[in-house]
Amino acid sequence: MARICIDARFYSTGTGVARYIKALLHQLQRLDTENEYTVILKPESMVEWNSQPHPKNWRVKTLDIVHYSVYEQTKLLSYLNKEKFDLVYFTMFNHPIFYRGKRVIMIFDLIMHFYPPRPLWHPRTWAYRYMMWHAAHWAHRVLNDSQSAKDDVIKHLHVPAKKCTVTLLAVEDKFQPEHNVKRFDELKSKFGLTKPFLFYVNAWRPHKGLPELVEAFLEVKKNHDIQLLISGKPNPSFPEVIESVTHGQAQTSDIITPGFISDEDVISLYSMAEAYINPSHYEGFGLGPLEAMASGCPVISAKNSSIPEAVGDAGLYYKTGDSHDLAKKIDTLLADKKLKEELRDKGLAHVKTFSFEKMAQQTLMVFDEVLKS
């Protein structure tokens, strides 16, 4: 029996990382009844954690330690050294750099490496690059959520390929097609949806491609009476993205920006939308398109990084950064009901090839290899 610690402080952040952590913990509790697990959570996560039963070989340690902080390098380090775990799994690259025990680390992507929000000379950018490099080189094994992310780590962080393992993500069961007309009517009223609409669910950052989506939508509007629903909050760090959306709204009232949209509403909106648009220039895995397909929504996506791994042949691709090509693909889908149904059926079949159970099994195999090394 080994004592394994999992740093799950992102558990309640509402991010893709949080979804990964919850799915992984759920599957590990089903698969591993022998090893003893300690899960590190922040205090605000305890209500959600305690809402479900957990096996006897699992316990929780609450540590109110902010990510990327001095306390992460001191208080967390002190706790890990005191406990002397046989293995620690850091579910993100941020970790105590002076920890010397056996450890596995997850690197989802190199987005902050390729698209840093601050100049390269900024101290935070330098600190990020150093911590990422340190995590990749000092960890006993590195997990990646796609082959694309693994290739990036090997190429840009100069990590040996044999040290990296791909554990593909999957989609939560709650993402399924809906057919509740009453529910749809409620959401139409809530979000001001009076026409068929396109759906965007992602961050307001330049590399996410939102400006080119707005440009494409304005072009599509010339031939189709349609709306664009944009989820997410404007990011003041990127005023150019906000300006592009504001410019589009000045030309048409059919660009709707309600801010953050809950998962519950997002699932229903996927089922209602004509298409989910993914204009991102880079993704570590591309969970959004997969969730859209699981909900019965056709996907139109830029083709780059890990997107082909997530979408396969179940989506409609366009050239990354080309708003005219995106507009053409949207026109094609809106004008062809048969194509829309074909993509919907392909998407529903495609998502079944991904499995959180398989992801957890691969993770356990890595844990076992490191423990035996």
C-alpha cells in the first residue's frame, strides 16, 4: 500500500482543470481500493466534497494556500515534507520547487508560454517560464491531456518523450442532448434569443479568436437572420478583444453578451444552437467542442494544435485566423440541414470514444511505475 497525495486545490474553480480533477478523483475512488489517498483542497471546496460519500482509503487535508504564491513554496512544502508521501500528484504545473519527493505533474498546455498576457521581460512571465520548466524537468513523470500538448512539452521544454504520457480527457455525463421545449423557451427569454443563434463559450483573450468570429458573424448576417451568443466575461487585460465585440454590437443588436453562463444553461444552449463556434488558435485539448458535440451541437472549428484530436472528422474546419473562411463554413452549415444533422450524429458517436475511466486507468499506471522506480 502506498500513500499518495493529490494536490486538488483547483477543485472548485469552475475551470476545465476543475472538471478534470473531479472526474479523475471520482474514477480513482472506483478503481483503487488499496492505496491510501490524501486530497489537498481549499476550505471553500469542502461543502461540495462532503456532499458525496467517499471510500475509507480517502481523506482530505484543507490548506488555504493561494496558487502561485509564496505560501505555495513554503507552507505547502512544509506540509509535504512532514507527511513524507510515497507519491505526490500535482494536477497543475505550479508546485513547491524545493520539494524532492517522488512526484507526477500535469501539463495541460503551453498557452501561457505561447500567448503570455504580459511581456517576456515581466517578472511574472519569467517566473511562469521557470516554474513550468522546473516542473517538467524535476517531475518523475509528466502527464499531458493530448498528443499535441505532449509534443509541445517535448519540443519547447526539452523533456524526453519517454517521460511524458498522454491521458486524453472526456466529457461529463451531464452533457447530453436536450429536448425540453419549455426549458428552451425560458432560456430564449432569459438571454434575449429571438432567432436561430451561433454559440461561443470561451475566454475573452486574443488567441481564442473572438475578434475573427465577430468579423465572420457580421459577414454571415448579410445572408442569414441569425444571432451570436457569446459567453464569458470581458477581460480588461485585453481591451482589443472587448473593442472588437463592442464594434460588432454597434453594427448589429444580434450579438449578445450576457457574461458568465452556468453549466446548466450552457448544456441546454448547446442543444438549442445552430452551431458551436471554436475559433481558438491554440488548445491543450479542446474540451469545449467535445462538450458541444456531446450535447448534440454541430461544431465549426479552427484546425490547429489539439483540436483535430478532440473533434476528429465530426466537425467542420476552417483556416485558423481567417474570418472569411469561417463565414463561408457558417454559411455552408446554415444552408444545409442535411450537413447539420450529419455533423450532429457524427459528434454524438465521436464523444463515445473518450473515457474518463480510461484516463484514470492510464494515470494509475503512471503512479504505479513511479512508485516502483
